[in-house]
Amino acid sequence: MATEQREIEIGILGRSPMFEGVDPGTLRAMVKALTAECWPEHSIVMEPQKTITRFYVVLSGRVKITRQNLNNGREVTLFLLGPGDGFNVVSLLDGQPHEVCAQTLDTVEALSAPIAQWKDWLELYPALRHAIRKYIYLRLCHLSELACDLALHDTMTRLSHLILRYCNDRLTCSDINLISDLPHEELAHMIGTVRVVVNRLLAELKREGIIDTHSGRLRVLNIEKLLQKTEQQLYSIPHGSSDPLGASPH
């Protein structure tokens, strides 16, 4: 049974972009040294001071990485992670604590090892080092897109971008990986707004036949119309307007 579980873990890691190009033998050696973790849903599993102690790889479930303004309680979700994703990846680069919080959205299974062990592996395995560099680059691109959305675009554009970003297949996009069953409040945290605004925007997309929310799951019915709506929103800002959003961010 332990051997079967180990092969499952190796398979999950092997499909992750964070381990792209790493040979199965290396993955087996790493899995032997990793510690299994399990947390119930809605648990805080990593506070800022813990970001420099251990590095985690998700096996099942979802983890959100957030920043919060302690003065007003507002929260923004920086990343939504699923199987094969790692968190506190920036600490692998600089070894510094970061003001983020990791919280489970489901029951989550993960593998972990001390940061020092991961740094040893990065020195020992060039393929792992190359893969994680690419993975970090993708994470930085995601943060750049999020910053642009929050600074430059209105809430409908931000929501449309979010849906497009998490589509499994941009040609069909019938199911939306990771976000399809999220509460509207969680979607709001991902685009820097509040739940009532997300309710209104989703209702608008549903009326236009772009999405469906049957049984509480978000599905895209018309990817072309969603792309068109995003483009319309992007180019509807009056040239020279003093408000780059053209609307309140909420």
C-alpha cells in the first residue's frame, strides 16, 4: 500500500510544471524524504513567519495564498493552488519571510520538507533547478497580470480575465479548473472586489448566455462571447479619462 501511494505521489509531481523534466528516479528519491501532511478545509496552514521553514507541494485539494490589510480587513488572493503546485516558492529564492497566509479551501494533502532540504536538491539536481525557475517565472507573470488587472481594469474585465485564466481548455472551456465551485466571496477576493459585485457580474454573464451556474458550478457556455466581452471592456475606457477604470473598483 505504501508503494502504491508513493507511485501516486510521484505521478502527481511528474505532471506538475514545477517538476517538468525531472526524471522519475530523482522524484522517487525526493518523495522518500518528503513528509506527508493533511489539513481540514478552511485551515490556516502557513502564516508569514513559517514561510522560511518548510516548502509544501499540494497533492490534493486547494490552497489559497492571500494578503490582508489588518486595518480594514480587506483581503486579496494572490494565488489559488491545486495538485502539483508549491507554496512559499519565493522563499526558495531569497530565504526571507513573506507577508502571506496559506489557507485550505478543501481537505488538503501535501508533501513537505525543510527549506534547507529543497535548496540542497536544487544544487544537486539541475533539472529540478531549471523546472522551478520556470515555475517561479510563471508565478511572477501571474502576479504581474493581477497587478495590471487591479490597477487598470474594471471589475467585469477582471472577472472575465479570471475565468479565462482558469479554463482547462480555451477551445471548449466547458469546465473551469479550480474555481468552478468557489463561493462568490472567494471569487471576489481573487479580483479585488466584494461578493455583491461578483453576484451582479455573474448574473449579467449568465443573462447573456456566456456562462452557466447550474448546481453551484461555474461553466463557460460561449468562450468566443467571453473573449469579445473582455475586449470590449478593455477598449471602452475613454481616451484621456482621469479614471483608468472608468468605474468604481467595487
